[in-house]
Amino acid sequence: MDKSSPPGAEKSPLHRSEKAWVNFQPFLSSRGYELRARYHPDWIPSWTVHRSFYHEYEDSLAVYQDQVLDATRTEDGKKVVLKRIETDGDEMAIIKYLVTPSARADPRNRTIPIFEIIQMPHTPWSFLVMPYCRVFNYPPFHCRNEFVDAVSQFMEGLQFMHELNIAHFDIAPQNMVMDESRVVPNGSHFSKPRTHTGFHGLFAWNNRCTVLPVNYYFIDFGLSLYFPNGRDTALHCETLRTFPDIPELSDKVSYNPFMVDIFQLGLTVHKLIDAYPALEAFRPVATDMTATNPHERPTPANSLAHLREITAKIPATTLSDQIWEKDTGLWKKVTRAVLGGYRYDYLPIPTN
Ligand SMILES: [Zn+2]
């Protein structure tokens, strides 16, 4: 293989999961959403024009899944995220339930806002247009207050979903996002979210506690379940490959998926506490949420009350003190203090 070509470039520089977007591009463009150059049918890879190394060009950055992609709204240049789902599928039914004016009007609704749903004629697909967000746990938390704010929003949001008789059923860090607009004002690249533009260098951010409010959202309702008869009688029977730790999961014995949600959120809180030793005081909240017996797990509202109770006992100065992830070395602490962020070395600086 030519040194200037990415893996697989002999046939096409696009990953197989990306190719569908090239077919969707003209339609999405006609509906006011522009994809990056890489996904245009007439795209000519920059590195072939400049006869240079592919990794020096933004259009070499791939996305390795075929359902979700970033785009720019033509009308105002705003970055958004598009998700392709089945027009008649279960996920769309859940989404329609979450975007009703009354559901959206509730401040506890922490499901990702949907700007628009675009149905693609003559195909089974619709595109959800959503705000551009990033993983909720990076950049790192500055202080205990930031942790409490994030976890509170997710607990409140889960309570809200459960009151609508919807179990998310796939709660995990990758499905929990934050609106980065205030925290990372220089933005991030969808393929390399720890860079601003896809190239290496300094990734700088504002502490969340200095730019409040910061909104957190649940995304991805692809596994979500709706129980019109209510939460208490809800039963489901399915194993989840990605969650081997949940004790009651079974494809033979039915269980209540709302209690699985609580376990999954509790597991996520455990992981945050594992990452930041200074958060240890909050451990009992996560421990209760991950009780082996599903019936011993609190409701999200009760977990939130528990979190607030612990928080109330911590002095305000301690809550706003800087905390660090346990593997944070001196160099990172210095670059954060002096330069305002961390340096990443994904890609060389562009030369053209
Ligand atoms: Zn802070």
C-alpha cells in the first residue's frame, strides 16, 4: 500500500460503515444539512491532490459506525448531529413520545432535544437532527460541585423517563452526553473529540462550574422500552451482551427493566468515583443503586435525595475545591494551569 493512503485505500478511502452517508448526502444537503467533504459524492481526498500524507488532512478522519454523523446546518452554520433510524421502528415511537410539547416543557426532561425529524422518501429511514454534544465525562470534572450537577441531572432525567413509563435500558457513559458549547467554546471534532479541529495540539476548556448552566442528556433510545401499563408491573426478558454485571439479566426469567436502569446509572456513578478518589464520600449513593436485589434499589428520585443529603454535609469550600482523576500526572496539571488544557498528539499539524 502507498504510504500516503489510509488502511483500505486501495479500493476506497471510506470505511464500509461510512459509505451509506455518501448516498444520503445529496438528500441531506437539499434539506439544509451539509456533511463534511469526506461524505460528498464528488469528494477527492486532499492528500491525493497535494500528494502528501493522508493524516495531515481533516478529510482523512473516519467514523466507524453508520448510524450517527455530525453535520452543519446551512441556515445558521450550527453544528448538529444526525442519527439515522427506522421511520416505523420502536426507537421512533419512543422519540415521538419524548418530543411532545408537554414532555419537552418539563425541565426534568434530560433526553436529547430533537430539532427536527426528516423522513427520507422511498427509504425506511428518517434522520433525527440533534444538538452537537460530547461525552459527559470529558473534559474532566474540576470539582465535586460539577460531579453533583451532572449526576443530579441524570438522576432527574431518569426519574422523568420512568414517570413516562419508558425504560432507557442502555444507560452507560457513551449514551450520556453534555452540551459542550459553553465548556469547549472552540468546539471539537466529531471524529477526534479531544481535539478542536481533528489535529493535534492544545485542547482547552472552561471549568463547567464557571459557565453554568451546562446541560446533560441521555441519548440513544435504540433499546428503550415503553410499558403503557406502568412501571410496577413491567417485565422484560433479554440479556445484554454489554452488561454482564447486572445480576438479574436473563433471557429465561423476566425482570423489571426500570430497575436495570437504576443499576446501570449506579454503575456509571461507581466508575466516576473510581476515577476520582476525592468523590469517595458519594460512594453510598452508587452502592444503593447497584444493590444485588433489584427491589432494594432506590428510585432515581430517592437516589437524588440521597446525593443531596451527602452533598449538604460537605463544606462549600470542599465542594468547589479542585479534584483530579487518579492518573493525572504533574505535567497535565501544569499544562491545565498554564495553557488551559491538555495537549494531544493524534495528528501532525497541517502543512498546507
Ligand atoms: Zn469547579
